[in-house]
Amino acid sequence: MKQKITRQTIIADAVNLNPQAPEIMFRYGLHCIGCHVSLWETIEQGCMAHGMTDKQIDKMIDELNSVRKQKIAKKSSSRKKKTIVAIEPKDL
């Protein structure tokens, strides 16, 4: 995984890194995705504004990274299974 989501990650950037981020954030009560401040507010700032505890924030961030890591692994393994077959004109 190239870039990890942290407390200092901008909310909009987290969504770009993990397309499942809105669903996960909504589940934790963080509905900032559609808000204009999501373009400059960090995950930590949004969570604190919504009264989340440090433990809740860490759990949500762990889930964001875990789901993202699983998605990357699936994409990587599916790429390995692809086979390219070249068809020469004489084979037709």
C-alpha cells in the first residue's frame, strides 16, 4: 500500500484513496464527505467536531486502511491471473 490513511489525511483525499471511505465514515457518524470543508478538513478535525473519541477515530482509520489494503490485494491477485493471447494472421 503506497499511501496510508491517517488522522492528518484530508477527508476528500481519503475518499480518493478508498472508494469505500464514505460508507465506513457514515457508519461512524462522520458525514463530512458531502460538506464543502471536506476539501481541507482532516479526518481528525472532522471526527473531533462530531465528538468522536480517540479510540473511535483510531478504529475507523484502521478499518479504512484494512478495507483499502484488501482491495489492493484483490486487484493485484486478479492481475496475475490474466493471460494475453496473441493471434497471428496465419492462425485465423
